[in-house]
Amino acid sequence: MTSFIRLGRRAFLTAGSALLSACSPLGLLNAFTPADSGGRLAAGGLAYGPDERHKLDVYVPQQGASPMPVMVFLYGGGWNSGERSDYGFVGRAFAAQGFVTVVPDYRLVPQVLFPAFVDDGALVLRWVRDHIAPYGGDPTGIALSGHSAGAYNAMMLSLDGRFLARAGLPPRFIRSVAGLAGPYDFLPLDDPRSIAAFGEFPRLAETQPISFASALAPRIFLATGDGDETVRPRNSVALAAKLRATGATVELKSYPGLGHAGILLALNAGFRSRAPVLADIVRFTRAQPRLSATP
């Protein structure tokens, strides 16, 4: 995914060769594009579980009265890559909109296989319930979001109630979920990354978010770019149709001209004019009384 990202020539020249060799393209995006001034990193590297990858960062609004709504963002990377430090722009973007925002790492393939990386997301949510109040967040219910493989993780947490139950969380703890360019209906497995992550699980239908669509789902916002050739828009279209058939609340939005990385980049202040992805997520999430706080 990061190979799609292109920063300006001036940014690369300013960075210098040493910095280029040390940073990912997303890291450079954080360093050389405008940051949202309304949010800040309040705490970094907090442990939510026993593994070295069980760490998270908390971003908070510069101003706001407690309790504030909570947004948890799960990044993508094909279930085999990703670092939370690359997604500071997402944490600050949501924090500037009035959300106490949590961006975690989680265990990756080949260290673990499905369902372990989804269970890590449930551990994050349990940490939020138990520890977010001192940061000004409302621990009684949260908004969940994710991009690509992170959108898959978020949707499984939201639709398959076994994950929350194993973490000791109530069924309605997730109030809403926003999935950006997520794979939700991708059988048969035909990509090396999905084969590595899911191929050894004995009941493949249970790996698919679409299998768990029901009227019990939280409110769901599905976003896709019509130029996405990595995770085809049909994933979002199929899940939206299945959810609507059950009577669940779902909104599907397709952004013209956006590809797989573009829908994520639109959360960054430097690329936000390309599509109102951030504004749409915030609008959808704030439609609930419990999550209606403003910055």
C-alpha cells in the first residue's frame, strides 16, 4: 500500500538521503505535510497486552470537555506489515475533530495467523474501556475505523460477536464502524497475503465479515474508491447489500478517482481536498447521541 504514496519533490529533497533511508513513505507523509493543529499525541507506546506488538498511541483534542467520543483506528498492510507511528496523521486528524483517538499496533503474519490479529483488536477495545477515561474519552461506547486489512479487522470485531465476548466486552460496545477499502468477501483465497493469513483456518466461511452480517450490527459506514484495484469495490458493495437486507443501518459511499491508498491519504490535511472522507466519517459517527461531541 505504501508504494502508492508520492510526496512532493521538495519534501524528498529536504529530507536528505539519510532520512529517506530511515523512514517509510508514510513516515515522510507525517513529517512533510501539514499536521492538524487541533489534535496532539498525549501518550505513546502504552501496553495493552503482553506481546511487544501490543502497544498503542493516544491522541487527544487540543480543546474539548470530557467525556469526549472515542475513535479507534486500525491500519492496514495485508496483515503482515504496519507500524502505528506511520499513522500519526490519522490520529491527529480525528483528534482535531473532537475524538480521543487510539492507534494501536497488533501482531502480524507470520508471527500469528487468523484469528489472533482480530483478537488483538478486541484487547485494544478492552484497554479503551478500562483506561481511556483519564484521557478525556467516554469509555461506555466507541467508534471503530480502519483501512484495508485494518478495515477487515474492524468489521470482524463489529459483526462477529465472539471477539468482543472473548475479551469480556458487551455486545453493543462498538457504537459505529467506518471501513475504508476493506476486504469483506474474498473467497476463494487467491492472494498470497490472504492465503498466508487465513489459509490454515479450517472453516473459511468464518473468516469472512459478510458471513456475520445481521440486524445486530452497529451502524456501519463503508467507503471505497472507484479506482481501487487492490481491494475491489465489490467487497463494500456486497457487504452493504447484505447488511441492508437484514435491516441494519449502513451507508455506502464511493469516491470517484480514488485508489486504494488515495482513500487513506484523503484523511491527511495535505490531501483532504481530494475527497471528503474525513468529513463523511465524522458526520456519520456523530449522528449518534452518545458520539455527538464537537471540538
